[in-house]
Amino acid sequence: MLCYGSFVFILIKKSFIFYNSGSGLGQAIAKKLSSEGAIVLLTGRKKEALAETETIIRSNGGKTHSYIADLVVDAQVRDLASQVLEDLSRLDILVNNAGISKEYTLLDMPVEVWDEIYQVNLRSVMLLTKAFLPSMVKHQSGNIVNIGSGAALRGLPGSIPYAVSKAGVVCFTQTLGDEIRKYGIRTNVICPGPIDTEMFKKSAVRDFILTGGGDVFSPETAANAVLYLASSLSEGMNSQTLTLRGFNRW
């Protein structure tokens, strides 16, 4: 099992909210946005798993706090949103990054694997967005950044459930953007190529990509792209897909 984004965090800068994982790409994004003045609220199923990111942020003078929630459980996500909004007056930015991958061909894949990956990679994005969206509508402003994948644009062998779930994130983002633009809210998705994380290092497609001459991005490079979409530098962008191409099939 290859996992990333098993834990999610929320970053707030003034009224500025972001959510992502506690390691790998998620940790890089947390550090990047914290360096820009965000208050980081981490959330996941196990508090101890979030401790490293908390320590890093605090050691660099940042502010952070943890919430415990299972992001595929509707009631827990709604409770999380209620608690965050009770602690804050409003939110401006939400970044969704939670995800898992298990590599199977369709012939070998248990149906349960499909369901699990869809729950984490797509259902969590829908639940968190739905939970925080009313606050954005109330304030007539907001910015949602979702993390897709290059696999959403062109999957690789053994990546069917992952690729399809991430393609769902892309379609979710594009459709939602058209629904919420009238409220002054925008949403975009980043689809990075391979990122140098523990997940990629353990991936069965790693050698296939490297042999084909594909580039592998650092988590920090991807975090810079997220910062761009989360900031006013990308003002005017809505329902767009920002790609970091690292392999010629993407």
C-alpha cells in the first residue's frame, strides 16, 4: 500500500484556510504557506502522525494546531468544519491534498481497493469542500485549490483506480468553479507529474518513468505551484488545471 496525504491540515492566514497532509508534498505545502504567514491547523486520524509537521512549523516561528478527524466520514468532517469555524470568524482558502494509491491491474484489483481509493481521493475532497463552502458563500469570497495528478490526464499501467479518482478531482474542480463563481469564489486544480516523495520511491511505475526520461519534481516545486494558485497572483483563474509535466505521456 502506498499512501500520501493520509493526514490533512488546514492553514489559516487571517481568514485563510488550507488543508493538506502531514508529510511529503503536504508537509512541503504547509511549510511554504506557513512561511507566508499562515496559521497551520493540522487534521488527521492520529495526532502523533502530525507531530513532525507541527514541530517544523513551530521551530520556524509559525503557528499551528491539530484537529483529529477521518476525512471520509461525513459526520466527522462536518464536526471539523464546525469546530474550525467556531475557532475562526471566516475562511478564505481551502487546499485539498489527501490521497492514497494502490497499484493493481484491473484483472487483479479487488473491488474493495477501488472503493477505498475513491473514498480517500475523491469523497474527502467533496466532503471538505461541501462543509466549508457555506462560510465562503456567506462572505462572498474564497479560494479552493485541489491536488490532482498527472495520472488524471494520462494514467500508467497499474494505476486505474488512482488515475480515475484523480480525474474525478479535476472534473469536480472544473464543474464546481462554474457553480460558485457567482459567489466570488474560485477553484483550481494542480496536476503534478512525479514528485520525489516516499510514495513515488516505492511505486512500481518509478523505474518505468525514469527509464522513459521523465523528470521528477521536488515537493517544494509543487508547493510553489500551490502557493501561486492560493495567492492573489492567480487572481482571475477559475476552473483551470495547472500541470507540472514530468513525463512525456502527460
